[in-house]
Amino acid sequence: MSYVLRILLVVGAILSMFFMLKKIRQAKLKIEYIVFWTFFSFVLVLMGLFPELFYIISDFLGFQSPISMIYLAIIFALIVKLFFTTIQISQLENKVDSLAQQIAIDSKIDKDRPKK
């Protein structure tokens, strides 16, 4: 890996960490969501600083090239993240539906009550 690419990778990962920390301070992102992205950025920094580590890991796991292992790992991590995000969205949609139904029921009860 060329030094320019390694430097860009490390700088990009560090900038993304600072961006995430800024979003936490602005209360636009919860801390539990930041754990995944911080770990992801940390792995990118490791890739930039110690590319030999990924050559060793890919040889150990039997990949022909480290980039194949990295692509597979990143795709897998993002699919897992997408799955858990989909679960959270589904739960929130169910809560919204329940709240809308409860509001409709309460509104109907209020209209049917005799006024004093």
C-alpha cells in the first residue's frame, strides 16, 4: 500500500471520528450508535498504520489477497449493522402505529363523552 493512500486512510478515519464526536455533542447521535462507527474508524486507522497485520490475518484465514478479506469483512459488518438498524426501525414503526391507534381511540372517546 502506498504511503499516500495510507496517510489518506488514517486522516479520513480520524476525521470521521471527530465528525461523530461532534454529532454526539450536538445531541444528534446517541452514544450507543457511535460505538459501531468508532470501532469501524479504529479498524481503518489500524489498516493505515499496520497494513502488514492484515496480510498476516488474510494468510492465516486462507484468503488469496488481503483486500478480499477486507472487502468481505466490511460488507459483513455493514450487513449486520443494516440488519440491527432494520430491527430498530421496525420496532419504532410498531410504536408509532400503537400510538396513532391510541390517539384515535382517545379522540373517539372524547367526542362521545357527554359535555357538561
